[in-house]
Amino acid sequence: MAQEQTIPVVDLRDYTSGDEAKRQAFVNKIGESLKETGFVAVEGHGVDTDLLYKTYDLFEEFFDLDEETKQKYEFPETGRQRGYTSFGVEHAKDSEKADLKEFWHLGRELPKDHSMFDRITPNVWPEEIAELKETALSLYEAMEESAQTMLKAISVFLGQDEDFLPNMVENGNSIIRVIHYPVCDGFDEPGVMRAAEHEDINLITLLPEATQSGLELLTRDGEWLPIYSLPGQMIVDAGDMLSRITNEVIPATTHRVVNPQGEEVIRRYSMPFFVHPHPDYELEVLESCLKDGEEPRYEPITAEEFLFQRLREIGLT
């Protein structure tokens, strides 16, 4: 019997190709799902599975390289916004213990004459894996296109024009994080796991199917709910920036990645796409998210200021 997803499931094609009734139903369901659980599973997302797994394969080649070679591409001075981050560096905001993972960051590729060239950290590429650049950038473009469509629907749910959130992220510092969780049992030490409980920094995160399940969300009732990695589904969650501008109408939901228990422990790969606004965009609470007489919970702050504040909190800068 096929495994069923534990969170609401929507089909993006209802928004891109459906009639007005299907489009509105999609808007309502994706919005309410993010509002109630902070997570939603999306089918028909348009990201090619073959491209996804080709990218996984190429990064597996990279992570199998020796530590000295991998660390050539590690740049703490830039907040590790691009390139490699070693195993045991990052920790959750409120945790002193490092997560059991290593990862690689890549973002949009900008020409030198682009207005944002000096503002967004440029990509680095491992010379040992020749195909990786072209393949990874193709995946980035596909993920960004999918994200733009979802942001249109979320904008409508928030009572804004369809292009409100897509315009916010134009020339933004969105990144793909390719994560390798090696074979290791973090439960040998209490509180250590593949990724300790945390919330994402950005607007929304797109998580295409990982090579293995392990993701869990913390429900409003304080219970940990497993979210399965199922073929063809993209898991989407709301981050701190979306929570901030909606005055927590859409909250950032706490989640974690646990080691498998009672079964063979194998390596896991995942590839979240963190959708960020333009660095200069001022994150300010939307009036459409305030009830009569309600005051904003947050003061305005630029996306860049908020990002670096959080990077310091998790040990990346």
C-alpha cells in the first residue's frame, strides 16, 4: 500500500492551468495549509525529477572527495553563503550542539554588469566535478520558476496583487542548499541529530524529494509529525520572513531532521531552495494581516539585515 502524506497536498497545475474555481481553491488550500501547519506538499510543481537526481549524483561525487579538497571551497568570511560548509559547523539558533551534516550553497549567477553583482555573493564551483555548474544552475532556474508561481498564489491569499511576493524576491538572494547527512547515529549523544529543531530564515522554502525521509514538523499541539519524502512531491514551508510580514498570520513552523531509528542508518541527501527577498527590501507587517486595532509585532528591517542577524545566531558568520 502506498504511503500517504501527513500534511495537505495541492497540485500546482490547478493554479497554472485550472479554471477560476480551481485557481481559487488552490489559493485557499495552500494559504490555509501554511496558516494552520506551516507546511504543504505540492504536486505538479514543474521541476524535472531526472534533473533533480542528476544534481544529487554530481554532488555525491563532491561530498565523497577528501576533506582537504572540499575545504578549498569553504569561505567563513562571507558567512558561508556560497560554496562548502564542513560537517559540524552549523547549529540551530537555540542549540549549542552542531548538526550532523555538511552542505553546499549556490545562488543565482549574475553577469559583472548586473546592478546586484557587488551585493550578492558570487557562486564558486568545484573544478573536480565538471558537469556540476551547468546542471545545478538548470535546477536553480526550475526551482525559482516553481517558487514564483507559488508566491503568486500566496500573495492572493494575503489579499495582495498576484505579483506582490514575486516582485519582492526579484534579484533576491535565494539559494539552493545541497545537504549531505553522512552515516552516523547522532542519538548516541542526547540532543544531537541530523538537523536540530529550527525555523527557516527566508520567505518560503521548497524542498524537492529527499533521498530518504526524516523530516518532522512540530504541530500546534506540540507533537512531532513525520513528513514523508514521496516521489513527485515538493514540500513547501513558511519561513521567518513570511511570518514577520504577515504578523504571524502564517507562522514559521519548527521542524527538524532525525536519524532513522530501528533500521539501517544510511546517508541522506536533500536540496532545499530558500527563497529570499531583494536584500534592500524592507520587511514590514502588511496592513491586510492586521485585525482592527491590532499593532504590528515587529519593527521594519531590511531582508539583508535580518539574514545576517540570523546567520550569526546559527554560527555561519
